[in-house]
Amino acid sequence: MTTAADWANKPRHLEKIVLTEVEVTDSGRVSCHSSTNGMGFSLKLDDCESLPIVGRSYEVETVLGSTVTGLRSALGWLMRKTHSQLADDHNRMLEDFARQKRERLEANRALWTNQETTLPEWLRERLARFHANGGEAFALEGWGYELFICRLAALLDAGDETGAEELARTGGASGNQWDCAKVLVDAHRKGHDLTPFPAGLTPLTGNPYYRGEGVTTP
């Protein structure tokens, strides 16, 4: 969670634009586009003091490169968010992400459990380490992702590349998942100890073994 003080320490930037398209959507937002720099953004209609007008020059204010915090005309601000509003928006987003992860886990827990039990032992052991290290946090954050890597690896190790390619296509595998699966299989066939082999989501989480607090095992 973030606070207003956190956002007060983040610099805001102003950029001059000319709006080439403005549309009020059914969802209560104002969609804006500018040909000045190809910028597109949307604002909550309720946050705006007045509607922006096509062809007019404005200054758009952003923070963190892309989060729109304000829109100003020559007459003043049409919309500008306070630090507290930015903190509230960010915290609501985090809460929504957490809720979506929980809903996804509960919708798939039985399926993932069944898929995991059908994997070869060497891949079940890999996932078991992650479960032991991270518990429910792993289930929420990485189970589905790492399980999919293992399912691809199982097919590749069995020599069923066609099946692996079909699973990758229908399941929407990322390049990272495909590459991780191939490296896992190569290491397994060479007899390497896979215990220290990092998780597929390591570049994003920075936690190669889904270790929870106080956990030191790989």
C-alpha cells in the first residue's frame, strides 16, 4: 500500500499537447488522443471540472512516466489529482489485483491440483519445493505459471514436441515459459540437480524459490 507522502515524493511532468480526439464513453470516462506525440489517455468524467475540446492546446501532467495526474488549459486545471487521490487509486488497484488472483486461484485450484498429480516425479518435486517454500503465497502468485512450464516440460521430455507446441498455442504460453521448459528438460536429461534451478517468474519477483519469510531452503 502507498500513502500520500509516497506520491508527494514522485516528480510530476508537464507536456504540451493538442487534442485531436475526445470521446465520452458509456463507462463514464473521457477518452483523449493527441497527434502531437501519439499520446492517448482517459480521465474519469466525475474528476473533470469541464470537458476538454478537440483542437485546443493543453498541458498534460503525468507521474511515473504514464500515470495522468492532471490536464491544464490556458484558463486553469480541468482535472488534477491530489497526492491522496493518487494513493487511493493505487491502493484500490492493488486490492483489485489481489482479489482477481484469489478468484483465479479458487476457480482453478482443483484443476491445477489434478494437472500437477499427472506430472512426472521430477517435475512434481520441483513444484513441491515451491509449495513448501511459499505456501498460499506461491499458490496465489506463481502456481499457475510454474505449473504450465512443467506441463510443457513433461511433453517435451516425452518427445511430444507437437503436443507441447499445441499446449503452448492453446494455453497462450509466453516465450519465457517455453524457454524455461526447454532448459528444464535439457538439464534433467543431463542428470543435473534441479533443486537450485530458479523459478520462471524470477525476473519479475526477484525470488527464485518462492521463499516465504524465514525460509532458507532452495
